Amino acid sequence: MRIAVRYGDVLVDPDGHVAGHDAGATLVRRLLRVFPQSILVGEGPRRCDGFDMLPVEFLDATDTVVVNMNVVDSVSVWRTLARTCPEPRLMNFVWWNTSQFEHDVDRAALALSCALFPTFANSERTAREVREIVGRWTVPAIAEKARIAWVNLGIRLDHRHPREETDVPVVLYPAISLSARKRPDLFVEVVEAVARRTPLRVEARLVDSHLVSERAMRLSTRDWAWVGPLTATREDYWAALARTTAFLATATEESYGLEYIEALVAGAVGVFPDRPWVHAILPEHYPLVYRSTAEATAMLLRAVSEPAACRWAMDACAGGSFARWLRERHSDDRFDEELRARVHHWFG
């Protein structure tokens, strides 16, 4: 049995490697690593580095499990596979925030897909949202048969670089977009207030579509801000995190929070909003959770002025070692093991 990974926005470079550093491309690479000799659904046929690329119509559905990351169109994928196989094997991978689907048609399609096909979610919070959508948007006869599992996505802990302290504190904008859900205006408001009191440097690395936006242009005019493209390689990405002093999270919703976990593992001090998604990834008494703009400003000021004291408080809330707490709960080894086990359980 082979695994075929389907993600509509994936790009493969001329050397046969999955290109890009957004969450989707990163997860495609992870799935291909978890299941060696997999197939990547896309334009082809083509031999790549460690995997094959094939259009969905070319898949041998009798001997392939399709892991679909574009969940809302799983029914359409199933119907394509069913032309050559009476019982195609397909599972959903929900790795994003379900609130992005606002239209009734999209939410109904998501609900039907997750009710009909086994669904693996990237966190307990995402799995709970999926269950709620299935229960609300499908009939009981379908909803009660839903198969939904989850495990925290986790990260590759061996990517971490040694800390590199800077003369001027570096504050990371912890996202690759300036979408409304990330609340970039709040980020700028808080950082601007802190910058009036102490020297700092903001680094924002954005996808191309947001890098050329008006909001990005305005941010780049601040004398304390640097706005640029995503790092060229994952090595460069982790090297940049190693010299990051702190970051300010402002998002209203996250399905998991991969960027924040990576920054914390790298040793950056994280300042977070009092949101359910935050409490799902941090220790119960994490010391830098704000409930107002004034609190966010005070906490970020402390993070850049006294990072060592903040790290001590983070260690204390985690029972002595915040780094160990992160390793135990956010390692991708557990994700890999659980995903393999679920595929075996669902499909044999």
C-alpha cells in the first residue's frame, strides 16, 4: 500500500524537491518523510527526489491511500478514484483553522467530507471544531459514523540552533501574512509603544502576496522595522530564530500555532493573547499572557528588557524546564507515530 499526498498549492522545484516554507509545503515534506516512497498528487507523471508525482487520475486506487489536505473537495477526489476502484481509500488531514470557511456551502462541504472519510487533525482544538461542524451540518445517520483523530502537530526539535544574543533586541512578527485574523494593527500598536521606551528591531518575513501590500509598506517605513521575504532555506529560518529575543502573538484564532512553538523552542520569549488556542499549547500558568493592549505593552517591554528573567519565569511555570516541557508535548515524533498508527488502523 502506498500513500499519496494531495495539496493543491504545492510546488516542486527543478531538482525534484517540494519548494516553499509556508505551513502547507512544510507539512507536505513531513508527510513524504513519514511515508517513504510516497506519491505527491500534482502535474506529472514525474520522478522526484524520494517520491513520484502523479495526477489523481493516474493513481492506482486499489493500492493507494490518498491523504487529502484540501479537505472540502474530498468527495470529488473520491468520485474520480471510484472510476477505477469501487472502494477508494481516502482520509482527510485538517491542518488549518476551520473558521476560515465562512460560507454555508464551504462549511457544509467540510462537514460532509469529515463525516464520510476518516479525518486526522493537527490538534485537539481542531478535532473538537471538526466534530462540532459535523454534528451541526450533517444528519445524525452520517455524523455518528464520523472517525476523527488528532495529535499535536509538533516540530522537529533537532533543527534548533544555539542561541545568538544581539546588541539590540529583535522582536519577531510571528506570521507570514498580514491577514485580519493575525491582527497586525495590534502588533504594530504595541511594538510602537515599546519602541518609544527602549531600542528594538522588528523583523517581519512575509509571503510575496502580503510583502507588497499597503500594510507591509506602512510597517516598513518605521525606523525600527525590517520587512522582507521568507528565508531562503529552513536552515536560514532557524538561524534567524536563534537571534530572536521575543515575539508578540496577536492572532484571534489558530488551529495549532506552529510558528509560535518553533520560536519558543528556539529560545525566544513569547507574549500571547488570552485566547483558547494559546492555553491549548502552553503550560497552565504561563506568565506572559495579556488581556489588554496595556498588558501586552508591559509584557513585551519586559520581554525585550529582561529576557533572562522572563525565561526563568517560563521555566518555573513548566516545573523547572520550559524547554523540556516543549520537547515532551510538541515533538513531531509523536505526531509521526500516531499518524502512521491511524493510517494502519483505518486502512490496514
